[in-house]
Amino acid sequence: AQTIHQWPVAEIKAVGSPLSLGCTIKGKSSPNLYWYWQATGGTLQQLFYSITVGQVESVVQLNLSASRPKDDQFILSTEKLLLSHSGFYLCAWSPRGGEDTQYFGPGTRLLVL
Amino acid sequence: GQQVQQSPASLVLQEGENAELQCNFSTSLNSMQWFYQRPGGSLVSLFYNPSGTKHSGRLTSTTVIKERRSSLHISSSQTTDSGTYLCAWIASSSFSKLVFGQGTSLSVVP
């Protein structure tokens, strides 16, 4: 069975500080990977997707970056956090060449002060 | 404009009542997915439903492609059904792009 793990569970960070959020998928080779963001009370938005190691495409510009250093790992980061980065970050995967359905991780809640 | 419209925005039910949640899409529908978002924020996939009707326990999803809409029916609601229900349009491309609606917040009271 596939499992998806996100870390950390929650973070409180200062404006201007760096951020790194992680996501790993176990039990599935070469998945498509995605990052989503949801502001408090807002709509979920897809931020990035990756269909292979080393390749990441941006969907929405939020002064964030993403990388896929390994087949099963997806990283979301920024060097300088903004207040507007607060919210809930979700990682998801879908099978390559299969159904479009996506499976989501437990999420990371971020508060920027 | 909003590509995915959900209605109602919020709903309060007495336990045991039924609910019908709607999702309308402004563009051609390739596929769609229904999710339940727990109060803590994590998502549970309920249905991947590109067309037709699907059942899972007390839940039924019906998607009508040519009318660009999908519905989620909850029968005999329970307090544990409380939370936010999200629908998402799945764009067809080399990757799976989900465009979410704003959600329906459901509260089931005893």
C-alpha cells in the first residue's frame, strides 16, 4: 500500500525567515507529485507539479520554489517567508499514466508572524 | 471567474436528514473528484467520477458531463459527516491539474 508522509506537521516562523517543507511517498514508483496551498478560509490551489526527478513546473506564483531530489521526495521552500505564506500545505501524488485521481498527504500548517 | 462553483456554501442538518451538494464547472469537464476535508485540514478522496453515478455506503455521486455538473448525495446524515466537502475539476493534460471549488461546509447536529 502507498503511504504519503509530510513534515513538519506544523510550523510557526518569522517573516523573512527560510522555509522547507517535505513530502515522501512510499510504495509507488515514479509518481506524479503535487504541492497545494490553502489560505485560512480559502480555496485549495495547486502550486507545483512534477512528473519526474529533477523536473518541477510552477502552476501559481507565490514566491515559493519546489524541488524533486529523489523519485519519492518533493520539497517546498523559500528563502524569505511572507505573511501571505501562512496557511495549509498539502502534498499529493497520482499514478503516472493511470487515472487522474490524486491522493493527499496529511498536510503541514504554517503560521508566519 | 470561478471555474468551479459549489453550492450551498454551508448547510446545517439534523442527524438523519439527507443532503444534496452541487458542483458546477464553467469549462468542459474531463473528469472530477469529490473530497471530504477533515476539520484538521487533511483530505479524504470520496469519489473519482468522470461520468455517471457511483455509490459508497451512504454517499452517491452523479456526474453529468454535458451539463458540466456533479452532485454528492449524503443519506441519513450522521454527526461524523460534519466537515467541508470539496469538488475539483481535473484538467486533461500531461499532468493532473485539480481546480477546486470553495467547498460546502456541512454541520450535522444531534
